[in-house]
Amino acid sequence: MIRIENLYKRFGRLQVLEGVNFQIEEQGVVAVLGPNGSGKTTILKTILGMVLPQEGEIYFDNQPVLNNWDYRNRIGYMPQIARFPDNLTVRELIEMIKNIRDVDANEHALIERFGLESSMDKKLGQLSGGTKQKVNIVLTFMFDSPLLILDEPTAGLDPVSLIRLKALIQEEKEKGKTFLITTHIMSLVEELSDQIVFLLEGQIFFQGSVQELKDQTGQKNLEHSIAKILESDA
Ligand code: ADP
């Protein structure tokens, strides 16, 4: 579905990606992990065409993405920090995004699922961070996109909403969708991810299953596996 070849990205003098290669062939959940600043968001934004690499090629369903932006209609993107206009209501924002995308949307079940009914006529500027994040989830999942890119989707969510989000991702994965997710929540990675892509020093340090990462690091627990990689790198 996605193939990334030899990606290099530098911001000024800061070399963030130094020859990143990986591919995602089938449905399932891929967790993109790595220390802060390792380039996780940069990779996601490069796939979306929001960041242009100095070198390298990205293919979506075997087509190079550069100057060929139609593929973006098949991606749902949940940004890490969604900036919404403060004076719109939740209802108005959802309608606005539906008009922009102009494809079928199914928001009602999601609004109910995340308990947003009573917030629909509130202005976005009045909402808590967690409620805004739930709105962000509705906006991302209401379209039937085969690929969903979620950048720290759990930020600010309460435990009940976190459980609901995990169940939603699981259901969508079973329907055949592909997810690329960055997260600090290791339970999400352990419970949902089929594959981990671990970024370190601008390159893919590890790609494989949670179990393979545990085996490689000799740890029983994912958090400890990751700590071991980071400590030996320090
Ligand atoms: P991560 O998601 O792994 O925390 P990012 O991809 O957000 O990392 O950022 C990688 C590095 O690139 C960081 O040091 C960040 O400050 C820098 N960076 C990201 N975007 C920009 C930008 N637009 N301009 C300058 N530096 C940037």
C-alpha cells in the first residue's frame, strides 16, 4: 500500500531523516515509534505531502505520490495538534469538513460513541482539550478511508475514551483498514499493532512485531524493550 524509499529530510542544518526505507503491504496497524524529535511526525507529514523531502520517493498503491495528489482522498489524517476555529460550533465544524471532503460521511454513530451529543452546539473555543480530541476523532473516522494516519491520537483523552478509541481502531482494522499511528501509550501498541517501525537517528532501527522486538531486546515487556534500545543508544 505504501512504500517509502531512501527518504532524506533536513530542516535547515538539522538532518531528521537519513535514508528511511519501509513498506506497508497489507491491512493492519503499524505503530511508528522513536524518541521525541526522531522524525515520526515528519514521516507522517511526508506521506501526506505536507513536508517535502530532499531526497527519496513515496509510493501509494505503486504510484509515486509527488505531483499526483488524488491519493490523499484515500487517507484520513488526525494531526497531533488540531487547530480549530474557536468561534465555530462542533456541528458547524463537522458540516464544514464534510463539505470540503465531498465524500460520504457517517458521523452520527461516532458522535454517540464518544458522548459528544451535548457538545454539538458548543463553540470549539469553549471545549476542553480532551473534548476537542474527541471531535478530532469524529472528523478523522467519519469518512471511509482505507488508510488512517493518526499522530498521537490519545493526547488528552480520559481512560474511557481511550478504551473506546482502541475498540474503534480494532473494528476498523478488522474491516480491512490500514493504520499508521504514533503514540506514547504502550498499551495501545501492545493491544493493537501488528507491526512496529522504530526510528532512531534518522533511520529505521527496527521493523517487526511487538514479540520480535521483545525477543530482540530480551525483554518481556514492550516499555522495557524500548527503554533498552534508548539506553544502549545513549
Ligand atoms: P517526532 O514526531 O519524532 O517527535 P518530529 O518529526 O516532529 O519528531 O521532528 C523531528 C525534528 O525536526 C525535531 O527536532 C523538530 O524540532 C524538527 N522539525 C520538525 N518540523 C520542523 C520544521 N517545520 N522546521 C524546523 N524544524 C522542524
